Amino acid sequence: MEINLKNKTAWVFGGSRGIGRSIALELARAGANIVLIARNKIQLQKVKEELSEEAGQKHDVLSIDVSRRDVLIKTLKSYASLNPVDILINNSGGPPPGQAHTAELEEYSDAFNQHVLAAQSILKIALPEMKRNRFGRVINIISTSVKQPIDGLGVSNTIRGAIANWGKTVASELGGFGITVNNVLPGATKTDRLLDLIQKNATKTGSETESIVKKMQHSIPVGRFADPAEIAYLVVFLSSDYAAYVNGVNIPVDGGRTKSL
């Protein structure tokens, strides 16, 4: 099975590093035109230089802070008028760690704005052309906390669940237009965010980072963290014609760690 995304354009949010970067790399290898979107323009340009570029392929970068919704909408509306999107990858860094019951109201509202309201704003801009083309792929990169809350990530657990249910809802509304909406749930993945969480845990508990890593990996049936590319491979499949009948689902990529079905 060969996946060919030639002449498709993908907007990859959070494309400057980690899972977003890997998704952009793999979509480009499959032939898609990539628009990398994140705050750090310098880092975006570095990733752009890594992207495969065969004849006819064209890549671009947009420096946007998705939490600034007015700027996000204005910039994307202007851009989409000349560069419509076929594949939308919603991927935004998770809220800071902490317990749910001690979190301030602003932490919840800020996270809701960055994730749910931003995703809705982006979708409304992308939809008109997707509907005209009778093709669209919306893929939300979330977390296994959708199925099993993660200790110490109270706000994140809450907001990730909201995004998952938003995705499921719009999937049922848009399927008739040839547009699918799916949620990819990465488990522990070798990214800067994971390393940061491990370090904060080590500082808080006075433990060695190595012992925390071993404990985490012991809880994963395959015994290791995921490489970001392993998340990207699933995203490429979901972006293709082969996945046209996969719609409205949560798919964990976690080495079997999540206990629920």
C-alpha cells in the first residue's frame, strides 16, 4: 500500500518541534504541500528546510500564536483565500501540570481558548473549500488522558476531553461532505514536553530522573517511549484516501499503556 498525498495541502499546527515536526516530515514524504504553523518563525524555517520537496511540492511557514484568536482568524482567513487546506492537523502544547481542584479559573479559560476555541476558529476557515472539494481530513493530536486521566495533569485532562468530544461531534456533522475528523492519542512520546514533565516530577519528589523514566517505561507493555515518527505514521494514513471510512474515533498510540478499550 503506497500513500500518495500529492496536490494535497496540510496545515500542521505545532509544526516547529516534537510530534508536529514529525507529522510534517512524514506528510511531506507522502507528497503533501506543508504549511508549518507555530509561534517561533526561526524554528519553523529550520523544519521547513528538512521537508522533502519533490517536483511540484511547495512548503510554507506561518508564525501565529493560536491563543491570540483575533490574529489567528485574520491571518488564516487571508492566507486560506489563496492557499486552501485539505488536511488540518490540530496540535497544540498541553497546559502546565497541576491538580484539577487547585487550578485557577484562568488556567481553564486560557486552555479552553488555546485548544477548543482555536480549533473551532480554524475549522470554520478551512471548511468552505473542503466542502467544495468533497474532501477533508481533520486530525486532532490529543492525549491518552481522553480515555484514562493522567495524574497531575488536571487542566489538561479536562481540556483534552473537551477537544475529543468536539471532534466526535463535528465528525458526525461533516462525514456526508467527504470530511473525516479523528483524534490521535499519543502516549508517552520522546518530546521536549515529556522531558520537561519528567524533570519537574524529579524536582518535586527529589527522585532521580533515571528512576522516573524506568518507572514510566515499566508501565508501558512494549517497555519504551514512542518515537514521534510513530505518531506521524498513523496521521499519514488517516490523511489518505485509504482512511475515508475511518471517522470520529479516538486512536491511542501508546504501546498498550492505556487500560481501557
